[in-house]
Amino acid sequence: MENLKLLYTGKTKNVYALPNGNCLLLFKDDCTGKDGVFDPGENSVGLTIEGVGDVNLRMSIYFFEKINAAGIKTHYVNADLNNTTMEVLPAKVFGKGLEVICRRKAVGSFFRRYNDYCTEGQDLPYYVETTFKNDALGDPLVTKDGLVDLGVMTSDQYDSLKAQTQAITKIVADDLAAKGMELYDIKFEFGYDPDGNVMLIDEVASGNMRVYKNGEYVDPMTLNELFFA
């Protein structure tokens, strides 16, 4: 890693430039959350769990390969479990970074915001929300109109992003359901290629999803053990 140019230091991954024009993601053991409690909807690192970088990479490999096979465009090229790294295609992020959360249950930050209008754990129909990555502002929510009017993306790009988010979430939820677990929500990041085509970037991993089994929350490390059992 010392011979590679560091492009970006993120909350859960570092990004390096590769000589072939692709990028290398180094998965770290940091998780988003608050007050030491994991929460995929939070905007800052809340805790460190030893080995979670390896967990996230293993699950990302599994799902990226499955998503690619489903005909959905991603940045995944290959991975190296020994070094906890993943080679990816270069992609531009929307604006200064956009996070996309797909929610199947009213929990976490969604319930805290909208509890006047819902009950905790209420079913949501693959609800998609987008937030600008901005720690100082608490990752503010932004609508489709806002994204389009501010020139962050086109209307067609948003529609593609939303459709891909819901399709990918269903792939993940169905896999978890087959193993007796229920996906409550999951966080994604998307970018676009030189032709403007939207593609899934970052990771699809236990550290970015909230999963329950028999009504009990499953932490990222336990989720990986159950998933690959």
C-alpha cells in the first residue's frame, strides 16, 4: 500500500490509485454509529470492531458477483482477502458524495425523524432516501427535485439509481430471508462511468445493513457467521 497513491481516506475504507487506472479499496475495521452503537444510517464512525473489514469484504464479493450476474452495473473487478482490498473501476461520485438508503422497516434515524407518522418497525415498501455526504451538516436529506435542480444528477440518472437500489435491496433481502433473517435497511453508494451510466460503488456488506433474526438485532460479525454458515 505504501507504493500506491492515496486518493481518499473514508470512514470505513481508504481509496488508492492503481497503475492500470483502476482503484483499490482498503477495508478498515471502523463502523458508522453513535455512542458506541452500530447504526448504518449514522454519518460518523461510532465504533471499531476487530475483523469487520474482512467481514465486509467477504460479503461484498458475494453480493457484487451476484448483482453483476443480475445485469446491474457495479464497479467491482476483483478482491484480495489476504490484504482486505478490492479492485474497482474508476467512477465519479454524484456531487461531493451521495448516500442512498433503502428501508424496509421504520427504524433507526427514519423512526426518529418520522415517529409522528409511523410505529417503530412498521413495514416500508422499499423506501429510498438520498443524503448528501456532509458530516458537519449531518448528511442532509435531499429529494429527486433537489438533486436535479442543483445539477447533481439528471432525472434519468435518479430514476436509474432508485430502480437499482430497490432491485439490489431485494437481492440482499431474499438471500437473508433464505437464511432465516430479515433485512430492515441497507446503505449504498452510487457513482457514474464516463458515459454517465449509474453504477453501484463502495460495498454491499454487513457493516452497512441492519438485520434481525427472530426479532433480535444481528451485529455485523454475527451476521457474517450466520450468512456464510
